[in-house]
Amino acid sequence: MRAITYCLLTLLPATLQAINLQNLKPLTPESAYCMAPRWSHDGRLYCSTPKYTEILQINIQNGSLKPIASGMGCGFGFAFTPDGSIFYKKVVSEGRELWRTDPGGDEKLLISSPSIGLPAWFDGAMRLLVSDSVVSFATNGEITDQAAEGWVFQDGDVIYRLREGKPVERISPDGLQCCMPAISPDGLFLTYEILGRGLVATNLATREAQFLGAGNNVCWSNDGSAFLFDRTDDDGHRLTRGEIYLVKRDGYVAINITENTDLIAIHPAISPDGKFVAFEADGRIWMGELTE
């Protein structure tokens, strides 16, 4: 495995970069605990509930919540197809189940297995690891043999990249526990977490990596030009600070876009057009306009 070169990331306040979140407002009511927002490709906003037991659609105009799916773990790492279908897995007594809900709300069980990884839309299909095999699904939920060349996935505490006709390529360094890979839409850049150390962003072509320090919950913009992540502190029982950073891929400068709010902001999500950022704060989903 080729050695990875690590470089330090520059952290700058938004005031120096003229990038900030404006017109912040809560979307969801105080009476409903909502978390981990995610935007679909067609601009609809979703979130989950405590212990990731539900997927809810948020009406951005009035904050009302529409139940989409329920089941243990279904709200963790669900993924969208361009037509608006949602793929998600549920934890059941026999193992794991993969489900799909179409834009009309019809829910269908696709597969059951002792082990199912998180789904991810990549290069025209929904990809996931089922036991020891990579399985791809078309938007309609049918299994497809479309090649998954370049797709990145986690197996245990190691990050791999799939190479068609070749052995899988290990991306994460030896001897370190790594998790939560997030690949850019064009498949050229990758972020992942090293447990106990922090967040890493890697150019998959050159294998040059930038160490971002503490960070979680990466979300890429639709055009792949930037990504968001959160950075938190806690007192051992609860979060005491949460800030969201924007990193532009061409410069690897992390900009704090929530420095002007006292909210403990976590789980960022950027809208498909790149104009809005949603995040979780104190059990509510907030949204702001990303300005430069």
C-alpha cells in the first residue's frame, strides 16, 4: 500500500473568508425531538428521531413532519436515489434488512442478511456491502450487475476501494481503526474518521491526505467542490459546544460557518443547490442560508 502523506489543515473563522450562515431559523417544533437531517437529490429535507428509529420528512415551509419509515436503526445512514427513493437498513433479531421506500411512499423489503452495510448512491446505482460481497441496486430496487469501480466502503475498521477485476485496495492506514467513509460525488476525494485521532481527507489519485483534527458527520456538496463537518466538545455527559465547518476541496481551508451563533450545531447537511445548510441543535432541525 502506498504511503499516505499527511498535511495540517488551516482553520479560519468565517469572518475572514466572508462565508457564513445567515437567516437562521428552526424548522421543526420543540415538541418533537429531531436529529441528523439529510437532503434528497430533489431538494426534500428529512431527519431521524432518537436512537434512529424513524425517518421523517420535514415540510420546510411550516415545519410539519411526515413519517416515512420506522424500525430500529432505519434513520442512520439512509441514502437517496435521484428519483427520490430512499434506501435504509433495519436491525432485526435475525440480523439486518435492507428496505426501499419509493417516491409514492410504498415500502418494500429488498434483502435480509446477518450483515448489511450502509447504502450509498455511487456512479448510477445504490451500493452496499452484504456479508462479504458488494451488491448494487437500480433505482427501482432491482439488483443490477452495473460495475462499482472506485466505490469506497468500510469493512470492520478498515476502509477499502473496489477495483473491478482486481483485489480491493486498502485506503486507510495500517494499524488504525477507521470508519465512516464519505466519497465525493465524482469519486476522486474521500473523507473518513480515525478513531481517537480525527478526520482525514484524501485525494484518491495522489493519495495525499489532509488531517483535519477532530471532526464527524461529513456531508459533501452535490457538485463535490466542498464538504461540511461538525466539531464538538463535551463534559463527559453532554455536548458543551458544536460548530460546523466548511472545507473547499481546492484549498483545504476549514471555515467555521456557525461561529456567530450560540447553538450547539451538529450533523450538517447541504441542500442540492448549495444554497442552504440544515443541522441539528438541541433536538430541533435548523436551517440557514449559506452566503459568500
